[in-house]
Amino acid sequence: MSRSSFKRQPLERVVARYDRAAPWYRFGEWTVLLAPGVRRRAVARLGLKPGNRVLEVGCGTGRNLPLLRAAVGNTGEVVGIDASPGMLAEAQKTISRRGWQNVTLIHEDATKLALDEPVDVAYFSLSYSVLMDRDRALDAAWNAVRPGGRLAIMDAGIPNSRLGRLLARPAEIVATVFPGDPYSEPWKDLSRLSPSVHTERFQSDLYFICTAEKG
């Protein structure tokens, strides 16, 4: 299989899979070789400050919510959007258990995102490669960011290296369980929106975070 032949799955099918996986999703991160500390490292790159408003697109079961909430503090706000009601139900458990009053969840398709107020940072974490219509979702998130704000995408992908060639087939198999395009290149998509795109790779280049400033 190649970058050009990899087929993204319809939203309804992706949502159904994540609904089924929601209760045990946190135990499946080993299948995508997600090392401990990757989420924390990525959130640190967002440049969040106390009082900021941050949007996570594809927040899933809320694995990043504690990190985002800690970064913006009691005076900030965290907004999470996801198309899977099953994943959001798990995220709501975390919010209720911790008694957070400044974390809001929205059940919606990312391409239809429309917020009443802009955010300082919009963040995709292991969600961008899953989206069927990435251009529309990216545009919607970009429109939600205030001037001077930032959009960031953290995801996994097959690097252009010997290791990447070895992992290509296993990555395609994993993508049949956890839907996602291992060949996505969000830094190229971001370049049409901003001239200031920075990409950092880590964990043997398997993971990356791309950031773009909104001038």
C-alpha cells in the first residue's frame, strides 16, 4: 500500500469503532507504540498559559484533559469536541470525578465546529489522521483560533527511513483497528494556512507535532 492508495474510512464507521472501543481505549495505546510522556511533551509545546482557552479536536476519552486543564489553570477553559458519544461519555466521567467547572465537551463532527468565542490554541492529538475530511476540519479549527493564536497537531506517521519501511505494513494493520492514515502529512496541510509551520519529530521519528501561528 502507498500514500496515494490508503483509503480513509467514512465518519459513521469510525464513530462506531470508537464507540465500541471507548471503555478499554486507554489500554490500547501500546498498539501504536505511544511511549509514556509523549502526551505531556506535546502539550508542553502548545505554549498554554493560565487563563488561556484551548480547544481539543477529537478529545476522545479525555486522555489529554488533565494536562490541558493543568496548563490553563482555574481561570482558563478547555473545550473538547468529538463525534463519538461513547468516547465523550468516558471523558465526562473524568470531568465529573475531578469536579472541573471549566471543561466543556461538545458532541459534533469536527467539520461542523462553530464556537461562540475564539480560542488561544486549537489542538489535534492522534485525531487528525483519523478524519475523513481533513481540509474542512482543519479550516474549522483554524477559524476558531484568535489572531495571534496557535494550532497544533500531534500524531503518528510512517517516517521516510529504513525504520519506516519496516513499520509500514504493521502500521497499516493497526489502522484497521484504530482508524487512521499512517501516511498523513499535516505539516503540508498547515502550510496553506500559515507561513510559519514548525514540525518536531520524536520517538525514532514515529511521532511528530506540527505547530502553526495565526498571524
